[in-house]
Amino acid sequence: MASPSALDQIVKAYDIRGTVPDQLDVDVAYALGIGFAQFTKAQVVIVGRDMRPTGPELAEAFSRGLMEQGIDVIDIGLASTDLLYFAAGKLDAPGAMFTASHNPAQYNGIKLCLSGARPVGESSGLNDVKVFAQQVLDGTRPKPVARPGRTTERDLLSAFVDHVVSFIDPSALRPMRVVADTANGMGGLVVPAVFDRLPRLELEVMYGELDGSFPNHPADPLQSVNQRDLQARVSSGGFDIGLAFDGDADRVFVVDELGRGLSGSTTTGILATSMLRKFPGATILHNLICSRAVPEIIREHGGIPVRTKVGHSYIKQLMAETGAVFGGEHSAHYYFKDNYRADSGLIATMLMLEEMSRVGEPLSEIRRAYERYSLSGEINTQVDDPSHVIESVSAKFSAFPQDRVDGLTVDCGEWWFNLRPSNTEPLLRLNLEAPDRNQCDHRVAELLAAITSV
């Protein structure tokens, strides 16, 4: 059974992610089922899972907690996270997805959403779920209701594919060769199903077998080392584009025909251009570690850029408040108003292919207009006291404009940086951008020296 501190750690991760068995074990999953039932007071909850070996028993324990409180469970079985969000939107019911996304094989966890795929964040219900679940773990369990809920299995893959493809006109796609590295994750289920509806495209899937032990490489394409196989295959096979999906297939990273990866900022800029063509003058969200090029591009195409904190719960909430049609994160999460404001790597893929078809140029040429500065990428440094280090760095750069929207952001004129604490570890995350690579590397060295000298 998880200790209170372990449950605190799980909840801090926003998607209640933890290790097995030390954190998210069967007892915790059961307690979270009861806690989610008490919080939502729903009649029905949708439950899905990825291919990790612990998924079935954790999903079963969570569902058992729900049913003891009289809630019916719709079991959608193996699913990508964006399929779960689609189900929560289409069926207008809360959902729970058992996944640890890009984390190593020994991890598992749960992502929760409300009906309509609305987010459950730390300030919008996650702490309440935690309190209810902790009471169960402490032995204060509510009595089962007189009529327990029932489980119904439902296959929504075909309806999800219809939804994904509806974002484009498939007849407008030019013939292209596409290779997708699904890293033995849930992309192996959903990616071929979508491309079966796109007859002009030739798809090759790498590591498409569902295997939660990740025998080929980790399902974390944010780390460039995990894109090497894909990049090599794109180059050697003469493909027009490469796609790298994470473990639960809600994120996609793009590789051009020369085998070079696009940053999440570059992809956000391209997708924002596509969305503004469909919705002129619309509001577009971008998180604060995206390149400066992103708001520039949005304005140049007649849109209204809005800067946000990092994280899905903030972005989804702000999309609802502003009416934004699209939001992008540098970490390759892409959100769409017509996808219940949820993120989807597959919908992003459809729009990228449509934009490539419209322009009619290789992706290596298309990207040039969107890559105006040099980004450091996210650099993590372990520190004893993240808050103290942030204040020290803030004082060192006190001559420059600063904000605290999410961590510390400092605008140094030609260059800028953001320093944010991790939610779950004693780490500081540095993102920095400068006009060119030499200055970027120089400024990164300067910041890292400032961080480690405290």
C-alpha cells in the first residue's frame, strides 16, 4: 500500500503517475477509483489502458472501486490517451486512462478527465480525489452502495479514426511515403487504423508490436537518442516524413525527409498556420517555453497569440476561456478546440500532412520559415533547493524584465530563458533561446554556472 507521502508524490505529477509497486499499486488504484467516484458523482466512467503489463490489474482495481460506489464502467480496453479523451468527449462522461506515457517500463499511472474531456488538474479536482483516496488507504472506506455498477466493453477505435480524419480533406493529400516509429506503444494500434483511411499515403510502421517492456528503445521521443532509428530509416528509405509517437500516442515528433527532427515549436508554428487558414483571426495558445517565432508567426498570419503556463490542465482551461482553436507546447502536445480541447498527436499529424500537400515542397524547405532562433532544449539540473536557486538567479538578472507566470522567465533582449522547478523531483528545468547557436550555447553555459554556483 502506498504511504501518504507516496500518494502526495503521485498527485503532484498532475496525471497521478507513479512506480509499481511502490506507488501506484492495486490498493492505490482501488482507492483512487473510490476517490474519483466520490469526486465526480458520475453515473458512468470510461476506463482505458495502454500496453503495460500492469495495466489490466490496475484498471480492474480502479473499476472495482467505481462499481462499489454504484458507477457503471465503460471499458474501452487498449487505447491511446487521445482515444480516451475522444471517448470522454463523445460519450460526455469522465474518463481514466492507465498509462505512464513516455516513462520506463516499470512505471504505470493514471490520467483522469471529466466529462467532455475536461481536465482534472491540481486546482480542479485532483487534490479532492487525493483526499478521498487517502481516506480509503487510511481505512475510512465508504460503504458499498446497494446496487453496484456494471462493466460494459465498448470498441471506439473506428469512431475515433473517423473523428481524426475529419480534421482534413483526405482527397487533398498528395501521395507521400510515411514512416512511423511507435516504440512498441499504443501508436501501434491507432496509427495504422488512421492511415488505412488515407489511400494516397504509404505507411511503414517501426516497432509496431504492443509491448510494454519496450524492447527496442524507450517510448520517449523528446529525448533525441530515441529518434535515431527513425531518422536513419527516413534517410535510408527515401520517406517524405517520419513520425515518432510516445508510449500512449498522444504526442508526435516530426522528422523531415533529410532525417532531421523538428522541434515542438517548429511544429506548433506550422500547425498554427494551418489552423489560421481554416479559422482566420482565431486565438492560438502557446506555452511559455515555445520559441519567440511562434507568436510572431501567429501574428503574421492574422491570429491572436496567447502565452500560457506549461501543462495540459492550464491550456485546456484557457482554451475554454479564450475560445482558442489550437494550442501548442514545445513538448509536442497539440490541442484542438474541435477535439474537446484535448491534445492529439494523430490530429496534429493529419494537419501536418495536409500542410505539406498544400505547399508542395519538402518538409526541409517548409520548416525554414519557422526556425528563426536557436533553442537550447530543456536542460535539467539537480539542486537541493529549487526555490532558493531561482531567487538567486532572479537577483543576478534583476536588470532585465522578469515574470513568474511559470517559474522564472527573464527577457534579456536578444535572448531569453525560463527556469522552472520540477513537480516531482529536486530538479530545475532550463529553456533558453538566442539568435544563433553560438550565442545560445554561450548563454546556456552562463546560466548553468549561475545555477550550480548557488
